[in-house]
Amino acid sequence: MRRAEGCVAFFLRYFGGMQWEVWQVWLAAAMGLIILEVFVPGFVLACLGAGALAGAAAAAFGWGLSAQLVSVALFSLLSFFFLRPVALRMSQSEGTRTGVDALVGRKCRVTTSFDPDTGLGRCKVDGDDWRAQLSPQAQADAAPEGASVWVERVDSNTLIVLTQPPTP
């Protein structure tokens, strides 16, 4: 409890005597909402922050409180209906694959030839040497050391490879 009282006393000592302009309050609210958006998914608080930025602009132009509130509401709604879908689409893009998903379809070089009985060997992709297993439809003699193979999928720490490029 004493810590909370100390924080309040600190805030009042350094910020309590300041004369805040209305546009500064709107700007502080916008910054707070945009920062809070980091912790809450959905881009809702960012839309409200955009509305608060519009309120700051309205206050800076000297418009009255009712005009500020209308601009906040209008820009919040506009950003919710027009900016939010764009932001959601950008954040949930399926175009960029990362990690082991990015290896699927890649060409790699055989560093240790495949055993005809187990289908296991080793391949190098981007300088990393991976344990590899031939896909069931591939033949071990079709992938000697130094040959090119293509990653079909990744199973744990093993690349499942094909001797021919995968068809899209």
C-alpha cells in the first residue's frame, strides 16, 4: 500500500502542477490506447487511439468539446471499419512461412547417400546439415551423394525429401 501511495505522490509532485492543454490530454489518451493495443489483440484499442488523435487535432484547431467528441466518434468508427480489416489482414498473412515451414519445397543437396534399406541419409539446406529420409515413392539410387533433392515436409528433426521437384 505504501508503494502505491508513493507512486501517486510522485505523479502529483511532478505532473499535478502542470497546466495541460486539451489537445495534450487527447494526445496522451491516444498514445496510451495505442500502447495498450500491444497487450490486447484485435486492433480495437488502436482504432480508439486513432479517434483520440482526431480529438487532439480538433482541440488543436480550437473546436469545442462537442466537435471534439464527434470527431473522436467518427474517426474511431471509420478506422474500425476501414483500417482494422487491413491491419488484421496484414497481421494474419499466410504468405510468409517461417521456421521449418519455410523449408518445404526447398532444394537441398545430399551430403550422405541414402541407405536403401532404411531410406535415411543427410542433406544440406542453407548451410545446415539435416537428417533426411526419402519419401516412400522415391528410390535411394536416384539420390546419390551430391545430388539435389526437394523437401516434401519436415517430421520432427528429419526432412522428408523427394528426388523430383514437388508439383504445385
